[in-house]
Amino acid sequence: MKRFLADEAATIEIGRALAAALVDVPGAVIFLEGDLGAGKTTLARSILRGLGVRGTVRSPTYTLLEPYELELRRILHVDLYRIADPDELDQLGLNDYPSGETLWLVEWPQRGISHLPAADLEIRLQADAAGRNLEIAARTALGRAIEAAFSAQIGRIQGRLQGFTLTNR
């Protein structure tokens, strides 16, 4: 699935739609890929807000991971930009977050791929002069179910989207 996002508001709306698609999913692994400034953290924050995270939503750029304990789920937001060696991940206690019971949002997954669970869904953001290109690829049956639920959410919100463009590209 490919979409064009004209601005940050579109990225936030897409995050809300992804959150709605994840409401009934107790655990999944989502890789967020793209260059610096592509919108990965904006998207992750919007997903977190959509799933009910209140208060400060910190970027894990310096802490490497930010866990969130909600009433019905556990979410782990990981940013591996500062990882030089994947073996550094052994010190983070990632095994305490089983992928079937935790929603993982992983920025810069390529820097620690050998130490991460397999992705159910890969989301790639790429900035261009007019906005951002979004590409979503399901890698598992769970990922395909999330992608289908996300497509349904896009269908529901398409009519009320204003101020930005969300089109197939």
C-alpha cells in the first residue's frame, strides 16, 4: 500500500488510523523506516496517542526505548538511531517485552535487525519536496490483518480529511 501525505497533519491522521487498526491487537512488531526528518517519530507519537497514551510522549532517541503500560496493553517505542553495534541491544532488556504481548514501534530497525523480533508490518516514510511518501508492507498474517483494518479505517476517514492530501501514488 502506498500513500502520499502532503504535510504533518496527514501523518498524524494516518497514525490515528493505524491506532484504530491496532485497537484489538495485543501485540505486533511494526518497523518505522526512513531518513532523518521523514516523520517516523511524528507517526509513532500519533499511534501512541491514538491508543490512549496520555501525558508526555518522549522520543526515545537518547533513551533508546520508552515503554508505555496501558490498561489493556503494553507498548514499546524503540529508536535505534544511536546504536553503533546491534549487540548493544542485549543491555536493554528487550526480552522482557514479548512480541505477542507487546506492541513494538521500532524506528531505525536496520541498526539492530539481528536482535529484534521479525516485523509484522513495515512502514517506510520518505520526504519529498511536496510532502511524504508512505509505503506499508505486511510481512506476516498478523501484518496483513492490520493492513486490512488500516485500509478500512482510511475508507472511513477519507471523506472528512481536510487540509491535506491522502491519495494512492
